[in-house]
Amino acid sequence: MDVIEDIRRILMSGIASVDPAVLVRRALSMEGRQLRIRIGGQVLAYDLSNFAHLVLIGFGKASLRMAEGLDTLLQEEIEEGLIVTTGAQEASCNRCIEVVEGGHPLPDARSCAAGQKMLRLAEKTRGQELGGEHTLVIALISGGGSALLAAPADGLSLEDKAATTKLLLDCGATIQEMNTVRKHLSAVKGGRLAEAFAPATLLSLVLSDVVGDDLDSIASGPTVPDVGSWDSARSVLQSHGIWNAVPPHVRSRILDGIAGSIPDTPRADSAIFENAKTFIIGNNKVALEGAAEKARELGYNALVFSSCITGEARSVAELYHGLAKDIERVGRPLEKPACLIAGGETTVTIHGDGLGGRNQELALALLASLDPEEGVDRKLVFLAAGTDGIDGPTDAAGAYATMNLRTVALQMGEDPGKALARNDSYHFFSRIGGLLKTGPTGTNVCDMHLLIVP
């Protein structure tokens, strides 16, 4: 039994199950000129004969693959399109769909250019709608959209937004907290993009990369009502001790909002959402079930443990170590050969000057805790990886943790504890051969954690 190969195959099967193009084609169908959406028990139909124009927009790491799936379905119906995604993705959409790149994980000049291009398309669409030419706008939204599509609000610069985002990343803020702030610094996030396209009919299809599938957090909720406020944005910055560290223009805007000088983000009762519908077509749970199916095929007892794993990566490592011991000693929560499957999104509070991502840090923390005298530690195999193929600011998707890797590290004079203290998981695993590199996968539904006890 090659457990390392098995765990990689299980991960890749999970990722394949959330191929965005497949998910789009599974959710949508065409019957004549009726576009039908079926998600769970919900069914919705749009008669394309009622629209003079069909516009396709998208932003996020999975938006291009989503567009390819929709383009196959709608073919000549799409009149114009704009997709904003990460680099190194070749497009196979029809020529009327423009594909541009943005910056990630921090917004850059390309992100701002994409944001302005999107707002110009919204202005054009709004003009057609107000002139009596009804338009159906289909928005394809996935994780990464917050950075890829950027339009700083009046009085703010790209540098203001990027500096604030970096502070939030470094202090270990959750994605929900980050987006609470970012929505109040943007002209497109927190329902503002829906506002820009209104009163056109808007259909949003979403691939969730957020634990709990909160629509207002995915890509910072550009086409859905916001539940945050100016006060909550300030509270996030204050609770993490970075209120005085963010750029002065950011503080001024938030304080002006609290004082009532700037309108807050649109709420659910706003008229701009009267013609707007949103559906989640895929999430972490789908990927976990796909992985479990492969694990059972390979002969393991498989259990999807949770899709909501959060918290500091080092603490989560302790959880998995404890679960491995229970599997070995008492056969709980499942008997050997066991494959425990979970997902979510941990956080890392930066203390050192190293390089890595949350999945690599999680694997390193587990590896550092392995004891050669402990039976289960000598044989367990753990893998943590981002479903998008990107873990933090690195070219790796994640990393493995095994006793063999720990032994190799010590033989090479590599101290896992010191690497962990420096948040230097990438260089540590790079030297001992524990990185997983898949390249960008074209999808994005949080992270996957796999634990095998053979």
C-alpha cells in the first residue's frame, strides 16, 4: 500500500469533483430559449426571448472555468462578457468574452483596471436597461474575487487598500473579518456591483470558498445585500489592534461613515435587489464527498469529519493528532484503515520572517509534534492543501506530514520547531521534499485536510 500516493489521489479526486465548468453545466440547462437553474429543490427559469442583451461577468480564481462551462451551454446567446481571474490560465471562451488578470492575494494596478472596466460595462448595461432594452446579467463569482476585482472608493488609493489588506492578513483575521472591512473601502464590494448594474436582471452563480457559505463574504459579496456596517468595520480593526496602523484615509472614511456622511452598503430591503437572484453551485462539502468516494474505492474506511474547520493552524494540528491517536487506540471515529477527511480555512498569525501558507503551517505543526516512540505517529500520513492549488504567497498547494519526513529533516539538521517559530514552513518543506505542488487548479472551495491511519 502506497499511502502517500493514495492520499494524493484522494485529494485530487476531491478537487476534480468541484470542477467549475462541470458544476455550471450540472446546475443549468437550456430548453429552447428557456435557461433553467436547478439547485437542490430550487428551480428558476429565464426566458431569453424577454431580453435584448445577455451579458456575462465573472471574477475569482474559478471564474474562467465557470465561464467556459456557461459558454458551452449558451453559445451564441452571450453578447458581451468580462472575466477577471488569476494569471497562467488559458481561455477557451468565445471571442466576445474578454479575459483579464488581476492581482492576488493583494490587489494591484491590474485589479483596479479590471474594476474600472467592470464599472464601465455596468454603466453601459444600465443605460441600455433604462432605455427599454432589457438585459440579463449573469455573474460568475468565486474566491479570490476580492483582490482580483478592485475599485477603491472615493478618497482612497490602491495603496490604501493593499496596505489594509496586508495588515489584516498578517494579524490572522478571518475571511469574514477581512471582507467586513474591504466592503467599506470599495465601489464594487458589499452589494455595490449589483447597485451599479441595477435595474438590469442579475443572476449570480457562486462557487463558495468561505466556511459556512456566507454569501456576503464570498468575494466580499459584490452582488448581494451586506450585513456589515461602518461600526463593524472599525470593530474588526480595533479588535486586532491595527486601527491606528491602517492608512489615515481608511480611518477617515470609516469615521465619516459612522458619522452618517457616507451611505452604508446596500441592505436586503434595497430596491436594487428586486431583480437579483443568487445560487451557490458548489462548495467545500462537494469536494470532501468526492474525496471520500475515492478513499472508499481505494479500500479505506472514510469519514467526512467537518467542512467547517477554522482557528489557528497550530491548534488545528493538535486536533488532528488527537484524532489519529483515537483511531489507532479505540477505532473512533472510524476503524483502520482509516481516512479522515475535513475542510475549512485555518488562520496563521505571523510572528516570524519566513515564508509559507496556512496549509503548510498546519502540516509543519503536526510534523513537529510527532513522537518516534508513539506507534500511530510512525505510520500516519497527513496532507493539507488549498483546492485552488495555491497556499499563501507560494507556488505550493500545501504539504505532507509523516514520520519519515521528520526523520529526513533531523538528518539534514532541519529543526521543525524553529521553522514553525519563524513561520517558515515553505522553505522547511522545500528542503526536505514535503511540498505538494499541483499548479493552479482553476477551482477554489477552501482547503482540504486528509489524515490516513493505515
